[in-house]
Amino acid sequence: MTTEARRAAGPRSFANVTLRTERLLLRPWAEADIDAITAACQDPEIQRYVPIPAPYSRTDAEVFVREVLPAGRAAGTDVVFGVFDADTALPVASVGLHRIKHLDAPCGGTAEIGYWATPAARGLGYTTEAVREVCRWAFADLALARVEWLALAGNEGSWRVVEKLGFTREGTLRFYTIQRGARHDMWIASLLRSEAKLG
């Protein structure tokens, strides 16, 4: 499809995108997952590093599933996958592409990767596996030129995930974001399509 045709077609919808790996199913979060999201988001580490409401209520999860996610997918700017163990169907993580833009540019678009893992799933490689698959999809299917990672400075666990995938740390964005009423530095890294080796 030409650039002009993509523009005429309007924003891309991600409403039905699902991905699979050897161990995982990545699919849209659904109504049946609201209780699991609510439970996961009680975790202090998720509340510390992820920009979610704190305290986190079931109503917050309902708004996330029923309003926030469908709007982002329909607009073509955000796509968030619930990550599930393919054998047990238990949720293990959430991985999303955010601020997707310039998909109509001949030189490729950009997006930001974001994720969290349930406490029970940490250390098992699930998050790295899921982020690898989302980046592979972003480069192969969306023809992105660059995937960015931003995290609150000090979030070593999040950095280890993308470091394994070849992301290059680019620096610290000083006082870049507001979370819990205070300004924080953020780390930034990126992976380019030209250097991605994701299998």
C-alpha cells in the first residue's frame, strides 16, 4: 500500500491482533481479565514504577479494559496485550506499544514499549519473551524504524528486559515525568529495525 493510500484509509486498528510464542499467548485484555488485572496491580513494584492509579481499584481495571484499551486500539496509537501462559491460561504480564506514530512515513514509524509482570511470573523469562515478540511484530508488520523504552530512573528490572534484546541506553531525561505528584528522571533506550535480531 502506498503512503497516500495508507493516509486515505485512516488510522490502523489493532482490535483483533493476537501474537504467540512457544510458551505464551498475547491477546487483548478482556472483560474476564478484570479481576486478574486488579490483583496484579496491587503489587508494590508495579505501583512504584508504572503510571497507574495508587491505590488501584477494580473500577480502575474496568476503565482500563472497557475504555482506555479499545480507544487506543481503534485510534491506532496504542496496543496492549495481556500475556498468558499458553498451557495454564494464567496471566503473567502485560506488554504494550504506546504512542505509535508515523506509520505512513516511508522511513518508518516509532513507538514506545511498556510492560509489567505479575510477581509470580518474574524471573522466568516470560516478560523478555513477550517483549521480544511485540518488538518483532512492530518491526515486521508495522514497519517501525525505532522502538523506544522509557522507565523511571532506577528501574533496573525493566532495563534488564530490554538490555537482553539489544536495546541501546541513550541517557537520562531529567525531571521528565510526573508520577505520584512529583517529578522524576527517566531512562531512555531504543532498538532500531536495522539492528534488531529478534528471531
